[in-house]
Amino acid sequence: MIALDVGGTFIKGGVADADGELFHSALWSTQAEHGPDAVMDTLLGCAAELADSFRPAAAGVTVPGLVDEEYGTSVFAANLGWRDTPVRLWLAEHLGIPVAFGHDVRAGGLAEARSGAGRGSRNFLFVPVGTGIAAAVMLDGRPLTGGDSRAGELGHVVVRPGGEPCPCGGRGCLETVASAAAIARRYAAATGQEDVSARQVGERAAAGEWTAAAIWREAVEAMADGLAMAITLLDPERIVIGGGLARAGEAYLAPLRRAVEDRLGFRTGPVIVPAELGYQAGCRGAALLARDLLDGQARP
């Protein structure tokens, strides 16, 4: 099976064996700066390149944004310029093989459930914290999609009413304070220093820089507010933190655990752990979707 994880900057590709384990990987520029048609042309070209080399039985593709998993459509992906784009149909026609289609974060949650930090947990949240913030609500090993395929938009829970405007149209959404992009943006606004990443802000905070420490602390506190709400509503056994900020390790996770615990009062909170699959989670999830598709077709 071939697997493709479409992001705003890169398309991650892979080839998986019958167990869904990747044994070959590749990376291409998404070409989003050239418009939505260029992104689709790039995706089709990447898929054909892998298919020509490995002759797969099926393909899996995951995309960000709002998706309709039943119809295989990218409803809206701002970073790709896609609106109501029939990704699965066009990819299947191009390759001539069955294609599984899914949301990148939910597919990443599926991969973490089967072979990552969610192993052994029936119900957990997979929360990638990167340019944006999302969540996969994993129930009995499967992601919850919701009534309109939009479950898990944790980044757009309002945690600071009347706060900064968010591209979604709201104000004070979690993403505006706690995402990696927000941390870097707020640090630049406070110091005038551009091109300082969120991880570097965390390092400066650990070194005692007051401005960095304040922004880092605000991000952790906002994330704790969002997670506490999710815990109260969903009662997960575990929270798996992925994305770029998870790679900051205990400098991020230790204060986050304390802040979440402070908010839960009488109840015991779930264990909070880093994701294990890193940037491969979406691609591995796409491979698992393709394997599940073949398994379903093989049943009588």
C-alpha cells in the first residue's frame, strides 16, 4: 500500500507492508504557493511515482482542514486552497486502485492507537500542537468523526473570551494563544525579534528570559484550560500530545501536567504523554486506512 499525508508545506509519502508498517518514505514540496490546482497535480504526481515503483494494491491519503470522509472530499483546507475537492475520486481514477481517504489528525490518532503512545488505551485524546491545534477523540481504537465530520476542533474552543481574533471568525480561541505559531507570533510582537520559533521561545524561557517565560507560561495555561474542558466532557484515559511542541519534552509537558491537575479539582486526571510516531503519524495512519479498506473488501 502507498500512503500520502498532505500538509500545507510538504506531502509525506510512504509504502507499507501488509501489516501497515512503512518500509519506504519520501517527501515532496506541496507547491501550495502556486494555487490549489498545483497542489492536486503534485499529489497525483507523487502518488504515481510511488505506484510506478511499488505497484500497490491500494492507497491511503490524509488531508488537513474540514473533510467529508464518507465522500472522500476536502471540504475546506485553507493552507491548500481546496474547497469541495474530490480528492479520493481523482486519486482513484489516476491510479486505478482503491483509495482510502481521511483527516490527517484522526489518521494520526489511529496510528498512535495501534502502534504508538495510545497502545493499550481504549479511549484517549490525540492532540497535535503545531502551527494549529486539533484533536482526535479516540473511542475503542477508532476516531470519532461527529455529526458533520468536524469532531476534535479543540483549537477553536474559546479559552480567552474577547481575546485575539482567530481566522475561524472567533476571538480568543485556543490556537491564538497556545499553538506554536501563536507562541512565535506573540514573542515577535513583544520583542521585535522575528524568526524565533516556538521551541526557541521555550528554550529561552528555560534559560530565564522573562518575556519568553511569560509567553510560554500563558501558552501552557491556555492549553491546560482547553484540555481540562475536554477531560471534563470526555473522560479520556490518556492524552497523547503530538506536534512540534511535544518535541520540547518535559519543558512543555511537566508544567502542562501540573496546570491541568490544578484545574480538575476533586477528580484525578488522565496521564499526559508525548506521541511516539512524530511526523510519521499521519502517513502511517493513511497506510492503516488503506489496509483497513483492503481488509473490508476481502471479507465475504
